[in-house]
Amino acid sequence: MRIDPQYLVHNGYEFVDFISVTEEQLHNFAPLSGSYAVIKCEGKYLMCFNSLRQQWELPAGKRETGETPKECAVRELFEETGQRVAELCLVGLLISKNIVNGFIKRNPVYFSEVGQVQPFIENAETTMITLWDTKIQIGRVDALDLRILEYVS
């Protein structure tokens, strides 16, 4: 996966590691941050355009009170892209570090493969979605999201 560096966006966090874990092992990595939802369709990955940050991203976001990491991934996927999937499977944990204060984040990453993408409805955060083969330049892309795709592909 190669992207022109001018389109690579770093939002204050740098990649540290991506580790394989099971749902049962997640509690060993507390505190957990929000979850990612990686969706593959026809050999491409679902990306959403974040209108606030003006960049392409994987669906992801913060966990709400009382929500499990998986419930967070399901909700964020729907809120940002309008997609509902039958099953999301945990594929790993993204470890990243805040480049200013060194704070470590641990984000669960969930995955599903679907046969087709459901209709998209524009919302306050996401103005469009696309299926991306990771080869063509689509514009600004979050650097951590690229690292996640390296591990799930």
C-alpha cells in the first residue's frame, strides 16, 4: 500500500503497534479508546469522508457510557456510513501514541466482509463514502487508518 506523502494526514497520533487479541483478552488492555469498523466489499475497503477534518477515514469513534467495544464499532459504522452488518469480528488492537504528551491509546479494530454496500445518507460528520482499493489516490487519508489496513488485508 503506497500513498503520496502529501495526502497522508497525521492527527496528533503515531502508530506504535497492532496486536492480535480476542474479545476475552480486551480487558487486559484497559483503558480502551473508541473502536474502528473495517468493511471490505468486492476487494475494496469502505472509507468515509470526514467533513470536519476534510479527510478520508475508516468508520470509527468514541465509546459511549455502558457500550462495549463491539457495540461502539457497530454504532459508529451505522452513524458514519449508514451500513449495518450481520457480524463484526475483532481482528486486533491498534496501539498509538499522542505525539505531544505521549498518551497511549488502545483502539479495538473490528472487521466484516459484505457483498454490497447499502445506500448512504449524508450526515453532519460524513459527506460521502467510497470503496477504496488502497492503490489509487483518493485524497487526504489518515495515516493510522492506512496502518490498520496493512494488518487486515
